[in-house]
Amino acid sequence: MKTCGWSCLIKVSAYDRGSMQRLEVKMNRNGMRPIHPGEILSEEFLKPLGITITALARSMTEPEAELIDVLGQQSGVGGGLAGKLSVQLNTTPEFWLNLRSTFDLRPAQIERG
């Protein structure tokens, strides 16, 4: 994957927020496996837009290790990171926090049936 700076991040401003809202609803209402916010970040944003972890971390003035932990599903997305992701990726902080809470709650929902 090529290294990318602000020019790649600018492409995100055209990203369809409606599709992200539909994704959240789909995750909440069907039998999908729990999907970690790091997987969404990788598969729905970084890969399609050709953005590297390094470029995203630099643009957010965030340690690259923190994003690596999120992508590796070793940590979640807190309020501060959600805010920064929302600015850079043209989403909302609530989108990232809802992904996190859905991921955290989904195993209990599956267990309950």
C-alpha cells in the first residue's frame, strides 16, 4: 500500500454517511458476527481509499501504535479517537462509538438469542 498524505484523506469527504448508518443498523438487527471497529476502519476506509496507518496517524497527530492496536483488535475506540477519526474520515464520533458498543454487546445478544 502506498504512503498517502492529506490528498488521500481529502477523498474521504465525499464518503457516503448514509451507507455507514445503514451498516450500523444492519449490524444491530441481523445475525452478523460481532465486527470490531478496527475491521471497519481497515476494510471500509483505509483499503478502499489507499490510506496507510502511518498517514492516518500523522494526520490525526495520534501515535501509530494506537491505531495498530485498534486495527489488530487489541483495543477499542474511545471518545478522543472517535472524534479524531470522525474529522479525518467524514463520519461522526457516534458512528465509531456505536460500532464499539455494538461489538461489545453483540456476544451477549447472540447468547440470549
